Amino acid sequence: MAPTKKDAKEEKEAKLTPQQSADLIMDYLRKQNRPYSATDVSTNLKNRVSKAVAAKLLKDMHERKEIEGRAAGKQLVYHVIQDDADEADLEKLQEMDVETSRLKSATLELKAEEKDLRQTLRQEGAQVPLPELRVAVDTLRQEEAELSARLATLKHGEIKPISIKDREQINFEHRKWSRTAAARKKIRKELWAEIESHLGKEKAAETKEMLGLEF
């Protein structure tokens, strides 16, 4: 009886030996050059190595000092052994990922604050106390400057990316949040136009000069 397509597929995807699985995992870690958990390794290898097998092999390889391992939250992650320079770059990249996430959250919070301020202006008009307005504007300007500076650091820092893939991801995040910063500048101008409509041009000009605004 001739082999069926199913038989051919099963033969092609024959179960790997422990050594073949270990070699496959090591090759993957070398190519990616960044930390992965057993679950990530198994998933990214399309389950050619099961999660349980990957966890055991990674643990064994770590104990034999063939790879590095460390705790990351509630799970263990593994990566190829780095020299001192590469290890520093890897840690810097992880720090940048954390900082990017923090900047995302901070930007969303600032956007919500701006929305609340605009709503307050619509409701109260010229009744907003000038001291409160000064504090709100100064705070937003300071936070915007800090956000722009941190994004610029992520874009133009002296940290050498671990891989092309990581560099492209960082550049993508920078472009995305730079656009967000630009949008916030636009919102700030619209917000001032709202204030101007309530105060009148002459009073708004005096207030603008008093606050030291330059837009």
C-alpha cells in the first residue's frame, strides 16, 4: 500500500531526539541573541519542541553552563552566554523596553489630564483662576519637555542595539510616541485657542505674556 500524504507528513515531522532538540534550541537562542522563556522557545519553534521538553533542556543546558539563565518576574528566561559588553547592551535594551512602556503610560495619563482641563474650560470659561491655569500650563510644558527628551535619548542614545530586529522595534516605538508628542503640542494650541475665545484676544495676550508662553 502506497504511503499517504498523512504518513509522509508524519515522517517529515518525526519526533526529535533530545540532542536534536537541544541543538535546535541553542541555534535559536544564538540567532535571536535575547532572553526567552521555555514557553516562548517552544512557541517560536512552532512546538517542534514541547514546552515541557524545552523547560528541561534549558535547565540542563544552564546547569552545564552552556547558556545563561535568570529570573524575569514569575518565570525563568535563558540566553546565550554574553561577553561583558554584550551583557551590558542586553541589560540596556531591557531597560529601554521598560522605559518605553512607562512613557506610553505617562503619555496616556497626560492626554487624559488635557481632556479634563479642556472640559473644565468649556464648563467654567473665564472663571478658571489664573494661578491654577498657570500651574496647569507649566506642568504640561515641563512634562512635555521631559517626554521629548527621553524619547530623543531612546532614538539617539549611544547604546548599540542587540540586533536589527530590536533596533527596528525601538525606532518604531520612537516614531510612534514622537507623533504622540506632536499631537500633544497641537492639543496645547487648541487648548489656548479655547482660552482665548473665553478671555478675549487682549486679555489672552496679557495672560500669555504673563505665563511666558512662546507658541
